Amino acid sequence: MDERPDEPAMWERLYRLWISHADELRRELGEVQARNMLREAHRVLPTLPGRRAVLLTLRRPVTTPAAPEAADTMSGPRAPGDRDVPDERIAP
């Protein structure tokens, strides 16, 4: 059986490392990049409990033509804070 690491635990470890090595991040990456990473860590870390990783793949049947308004590509990146998508957190 293929064991996968616990995704939230992996992210928790990563974010805690960023926070504990903040001075090194600033030296190596610069103030702006370090500040962005630390902001992400402080914002996301408290939300990790109850999250789960999900991968969804959809396939349109070959015999069904796409409607003119159908999306053929993924949408572009969004600004932080945009919430057009459902929240991925689940109840404990």
C-alpha cells in the first residue's frame, strides 16, 4: 500500500520552519519575499486543522461537444482573499 504523508502535518511543519527561521529567510530571500512567506504562514497555520487535500480530475465525454461557454483551461491566479470557491476546510 502506498503511504502518503499527512498533508496538513507537512504544511504545519513547513510553516513552523519558516517562522522559526524568519531572520534567515530575510537574509537569503530579501525582506519582501520573507514577509510574504511569513504572512502566509501566520494566516494559514491556524486553519490547517480540519483541512484535507483533494485532487479532482474531470473528463468530458469525447462524444459530447463542449458548449461555447465551457471552460477549456483553468482560471488564472486570484488575489489573496478572493473567495469565489468553497472553503476547503471540513468539520472535525
